[in-house]
Amino acid sequence: MPELETLALAVVRFAETIAWAVIATGLAQNALYLYQLLLAARALSQAPPVNQAALLWRRYAEAAPPITLMAPAYNEALTIVESVRSLLALQYPHFEVVVVNDGSKDETLQVLIDAFELHPVERHYDLAAPCQRIRGLYAAANQPRLLVVDKDNGGKADALNAAINLSRSPIVCSMDADSLLEVDALLRAVAPFVEDPERTVAVGGTIRIANGCKISFGRVVEVGVPRNMLARLQTIEYLRAFLMARLAWSRISTLTIISGAFGLFRRQAVLDVGGYSHGTVGEDMELVVKLHKHYRRLRKPYRVAFTPEPVCWTEAPETMAVLSRQRARWHRGALETFFRHRDMILNPRYGRIGVVGFGHILVVDVLGPIIEIFGYVLIPAFWLLGVLDIEYLWALLAVTFGFGIVISVGALALEETELRRFPNARSLAVLMGAAILENFGYRQINNFWRLRGTWQFLTGAQGWGKMTRKGFSSQP
Amino acid sequence: MSSLTLIWVVALVLIGAALAWMTALIVARFIKESRSTTRSAERRLIIQALSGLLRGQTDAVGALSPFVRRPQVLAEAILDFQGLIRGADQERAMVALRNLGLIEALEGRILDGSRDERLTSVEALAALGGEEVKAALRRAIRSKDPNVRMAAIKGLADAGAPPTPSRLLDYVGTGELAPSRIYAEVMRQAVASAPLEGLQALGRQDLTPLMRAMLLDALGRSGAYEAVPALAAAATDPDPDVRTAAIRGLGRLQHPAAAETLASALADQAWTVRSAAAEAVGAAGLVRLAPTVVPLLDDPEWWVRFRAGDALGRLGKAGRGLLEAAAADDARPVAQRAAERALAEGG
């Protein structure tokens, strides 16, 4: 039976190839994370964060450029007044808040009018960035920093474009209506625009999980650790994503995303690339990629910076159903941007952003989940068929988990060494437990969700899915 | 050692290292928590002593003196406290601190402290004021840390002793300072205190367009009318950013002698210059230039249309009359809309 032997040999070789490919991908990803960890540690040690808000004011207030905060709102009648009040109370010398009522079906506009005694006003503006029809503008003499824009519904990107059109500040700040900003968020994030005004076109900030924190009047007044395990795991995940990955990539000029929850942009630069793109769920990443592309093509020096200090807090999903929808959507958004700008992939014309930035997305986001899932399915199957050496498999798996734990703990260590925002040693111990635990199950299930995002992208699924939030009022 | 054993060793070392790291962090946090409590208590004591000093308590200086050996805590407390008081009270507190020998202690931290400590120390030093401090700040300019250098120069400028404009330009030329917005602020202070030297510096051949624009901006803000001819000359510079800065400067000086230059700038190729010129005409109240602003109401660039409408609104009856005429002119829909909005926004 030589044919059968040949077939068996081929199966064994195939199984080994798959196993090695999965292990190699895992190790490559971990090596990449380790590199990011080192880059982030270096960045933090060279520019340690300023803990005192008064010092920030002293250093930057005189030279701080005016900023427009752009707050899109859709059916936010219950929370919008508190959100706007907290925005108006930010510590920054020159800013205005432009709230865009994006065709809400509830009483969002009316509650704003009533709460702030607004009345219709005229303001000269240009439709430089495409947006739906603007129905009216509202302001009040006793709230000179506030402008409310009422417009036809068009989605978040459309609402942000409307706010950019209305803005007269050189810097605009994009955010979500439910983002909780630190009182000195603008002062912290504006630093790159003050220190390097010629080159800086965008600045991202660290987003943290608000679950478990004490919240009062739209502000996090006491940092805490989430009680919900899923939110706790996301706390570590956010530390890895922001404090490690984004800080590291900004350090080598390859940052391709600034979270939609908080980001500062040079207004003219956003207009030069046509504003936010419609028809994508990843408009935040899309904008940053467009900026890179624009400046690389012009061969003009530019900088997309990142501030490691927490500037914004957001509510994390606490159920698997909601989290899975969120992650699938994020992944779909990343893929949409990746393939929309596929000409940049590994293209030396775009320098590091094409080779490192897009190369990283290709390996980690596009291929990574697929290969890993292949591995999770095929390797046990091959083992059951008796074609893989289980001893080596366990050993290599242990190395992969070991790396994963080092990286998760490393991200937490960066936070503890440079920022120290968690309240006490106990909370640190709890989070360290989560840092270990996230490697056993959470990361793997995340890959399934991302794979679902890939499927949605391939099948052209649209929409955001139902995003259910508990709301901050019920926080301890 | 077999390859299998080696892989297991690597895995166990990684996991062991992570666990050790975690444990070390938790232990360090316990220690830091107790230190942080001590530090907060020290800062409270310093603030209490400084408040006592202002109330004339005789033992206040004695309460402060042990902290001279802890200059970092003292520096942080000074920066907190300084924001709360002004005038004679502030000076009294700072004199007492100077007499304690704090200048020397803070200078030591500028040399030996961590990056954060160096910066806080130089800022606290600047807060102390006095001639001795100025000398210490001048020495701090030689620091290897660019942030300390900038803070020292800013401290000198705030104390009314900025470097000369030419010296400031040198710092950027040699790469000792970056042309940040803080630097631009210091340049404004330097030129305001020595406008003639600022004018002389404008003649330097080594200035990049960015530095020339910064200097022109500072001259415009200085209020020195001697700068008008130089700004007018710079309004024909080949670089649009330089021309824009020159026109903005003329707008700030609001001198009638700039009228011809502004009239020419209204027709400049660069929209930033046209926009700045329209704004300057409005700010200077040059009513006779109002008719030359009107064509800008249908400029292809929105900012120019907006500034033109705004400028006409500021030019009294004549400007408002021209706006009303443009608003009624159906033949020029773009100008009509700009004029309508300017009239509505102007109230």
C-alpha cells in the first residue's frame, strides 16, 4: 500500500506545516508586541507625564491655540445636558463646544434649547467638508462657548464634518457624545501642537475604561477597577492598545489610528483630505490614514502624535453579546480602511506607514485572526489523528502564553511606573490577575469576533449593530 | 539540553519573570503609597508655613527651613502656592524662601534631578524672582535638556529680562531650542522689550521663512510704529507665510501709513495674505479701503469672504452700506450670501 503511506506522509507534513505556521505567527506577533513594549517604555521614560494640572496650565496656557470640541449627538436627550455642562467646564484657555444634533428622533435639540436658553443665530460657514443639510444654529449670550448645530441625520462622520465646517479654531477635537473627558484633557493633548506647531497635524489620547470608577457630573472623580470580569479584561486590553501599541507606533511615526472617542486634528489638514469619509464604520482610522497619505504624497514633514496620559474615559460593554458586536464592527472598520487604501500596503512610496504600519495591519489584523483560528481548529484535530508530537506542542504553547503574560503585565507595569492612576496595591493585584487571565480564553475569543468582522466585511454587511450601554449614572 | 527542554525552560523563565515583575510592582506600590502619604503631608506643612509667613507668624521661616533639604517637595509646593497669591504677599513669601538658600538647592536639582525634577525646579526657581534668580536661570540655559532651557528662558522673559531677539534666533539656529509656540511667546516678549533690536534682527540673512514670520509677528504685537516700514517691506516677500505675518503685524499696529500696502495685499495671490489684509483693513478702520474689500466677498476661498464681510461690518456706516448693497445684488450670489451672513452675524 505505498499510496496510503505517501498520503499519510503528506498529511503529516501538512499538519506540521500548519502547526509551525501557527506557532511562527504567534511568536512573530509576540515579538512585535515586545518591540512595542520597549518602544513605549522608552517614550515614557524620555517624556514622563505631568501629574499636576496646575503645572500644565502654567506651561501651556499662554501658548495654547484655540480648540473646537465637536460633540455629535443622536438621540441623547437623557444625557446630553450633563455631557455638555461637563464639556463647558473643561480647563483650557480658548475653546468652544459645537454640539451637532444629527437629526435625532427624540428631544435632544429641545432639551439643549431649554437647558441653555438657546435661540436661533446666524453664523457664516463654508461647506468645505461634505455633510447633510444644516437646519439651524443655536447659541446663547450667557454661554458664549456653546454652539448647537441642528442638521439632517447623516451619521457620526457627517456630523463631525458639519462641526468642522462651523468651527473657526485651528484645532478641532473629535469625540463621542458619551466620552467622559478629564478636566485637563485638552491641555494634555495640545502639548504636541504647542511644542511642534509646524509639523503636528493630529494627536491621539489614551482612552480608559470607566466601569468601576466613581463618576459625578460627567467626570471620573475616583478611578476604580471594574467589578465585571469582561470589563476588567478590557481594562488590560486598553492598556496594551493605548499605552503600549499606539504610543510605540507614534514614536516611530506609524500610528494609523486615533480613537474616535478623543482626538485633536489640525482643522485645515482635515479639510485638505476632504473631511471624514462617509460609508465606513472606521471613519476615525480612515481619517488618520488619509492624513498620512496626503502628507507622504506631498513629501511635507508632518507628525501624528500620541499622548500617553489618560484623557478620556469610556464605558466598556459588560456582556459577551454587546462586546462581540463591538469588536466585529471595529475589525470591519479596520479592514474597510485597509482595503480602501490597499495601494499603500508595503509600498515604499509611503515610507514606514506603508511598510511598518500597513504591514502590521496585514500580519496582525488581516491574517492574524485567520491563521490563529485555523490553528485552534486544525492542531487539536491533527493531534487527535496522531500526526503531531504533543510534547513539542505543549512546550511551544507554553512559550506563547508566557510571552502573552509578559506583555500584558508589561503594559500594566508601564501604567504603574509612569502614570499610577489605579488607586491602591489591591487594585493592582486584581488587574494583574486579569493580565494573566486574559491570555486564557479572552484573547482567543476575540479572534473569533474579529473573524466575524472579516466575514461581515466580505459579505458587505452594513450598520453598527445594537450597542447597548448601561449608562454612567448607575456606576458606583 | 534537548530542544524540548530548552523550550520549556524559556516558557517557565518567561512566566516566572512576569510573576516576579508583578510581585515587585505590588511591593513597590506599598512603599510608594506610604511615601506618597509622607509627601502629601510635607506639602501641606509647607503650604501652612507659607500661609503663616503671610500672616506674620514668627516661627513660619523655622518651619520651612528643614524642607530646603527636600527641594523637590518645596518646588512643587511653591508652584501650587504661587498660583494662589499675588502682589506684595507673593513677593514677601518669595523673599523668605530666597533667604532660606533655596536658590542654590533648586539649582542643584536642575543639574542632578530626574527630567521631571529638573523642569519643576527651574519653574519654581523662576517663581522665586529677584536678581540672583535671573543669574541662576541664565546658567540653567546651558542645561542639556531642551525643556529646561526653554523653561529657563521663559522664566527670564516673565521676569522682564528676556534674551535679546537676536540671541533667541541664535538658539533656534544652533538647534538649542525648537521654534515652538512657547518660543513664539518668548520672542514676542523679547521684541516688546527691545523692538529696535527686533528690527535689526530682521536684517539677518540666516533667517528661515518660519523664523522671519515669527519675528514679524512679534514686531506687529510690540506696538512699535518704527516697525511699519519693515513690515510693509516684508509684505512683498516671496514666501506667503512671511507675507501673511507681515500683513497681520500691520493689522495689529493699525497705522494709517500701512494703507497702500494693505490695499496691494488685498489682491495677493495667496489667500492667507488676502484674508489677513481684509482683517487688517477692518481692524485699522481704513474706511477709504472699504470699496477695495468688496470684491473679496466672492473670493474663491471661504476665509477671505468671511474676513471681508467681517471687515466691512467694522468699517462703520460706509462698510455696512457696501454690505447691504452686496446683500441686495442677485447677480453675485456668492458675495450676496457672504454679505447676508456678515450682516446677520454682526447683529
